Amino acid sequence: MHFRSLDEFWPFYMNQHSKASTRRWHFVATLSALFFLLLSLLFRWWFIFIAPISGYGLAWYSHFFVEGNTPATFGHPVWSFLCDLKMFSLMLTGQMDREIKRLGKRPVLSVF
């Protein structure tokens, strides 16, 4: 698939993250990556290498074992990274459910 903009890619990205637990895993993944980036700035530079491992590792876990699909990162790494940050900010500000409704999707209830 070819996407010309982030706005075009966003609905596809959200379809790949239809379960609430997948989105929660992504939130924790992004938070952990940011944590290790902060540690690398404040304490030891080598923590920067752990940031992508923890971030992508947790997020990919959710795709393989929760959502049951292939991570969008494999086909669209830049768009996926930007959408992950958008999803993280929407979740952080409590606007994710509204965005799901806007896109015409019902949240899938699942246990974290």
C-alpha cells in the first residue's frame, strides 16, 4: 500500500491497533523508550541503545500475541513511528476513545 500523507495512513494504523490492550502495550512501549532516552541524557549515554529495543520490543509483542497481525512498522516505518507518537499523545490526553469513535470504530474490550 502507498500512503501520501499521515492523514491517509492514520486510519490504516488505527485498524492495525483495534484492541485496547494493543494500544496500551504501545503506550507502555513508547513510555519506556522515552524513559531510556531520558536516562541516556541524564546518566549514561549507552541507555540510548535500550530505548528502541524496549519500545519496539513491547509494541511488537502486542502485535504478535495480542492483536494477531504484523506490525505496520515493517512496511511503513516512518509513518508508523509518527502515528505511534500521535496515538501516545491522544492516550496521554484522554482523547483516544473519541478518536476511535471519530474513525467509526468501536473499541474492542480486552484485559491488559
